[in-house]
Amino acid sequence: MGISKMFANVISFMSDALSRVFGLNDDDYPATGVQPYSGDSNDDSHASNW
């Protein structure tokens, strides 16, 4: 009985691992997409003249 129980545990472990790898995506990230840049534009009045 000990060997059959150990074999069942190994099979269960492997099947759980395979289902995690090849299963559906369970990420819970927010959908962001492309974000526009809303910073200040370059102001030439502060530029250094070399």
C-alpha cells in the first residue's frame, strides 16, 4: 500500500504541475493599453548655447 500511495502522490503532483503550465491564464493584471505622454514639452528658452 505504501508504494501505491506514493505512486498516486507523484501522479497527482505531476498532473497538478502540468495543469498549471498548460492551463488557462489566471493573471489578474489591469488592462492598461497604450498610455499617452502628458509631460511638458521641451522649452528652448532654458537651453544652453554652447
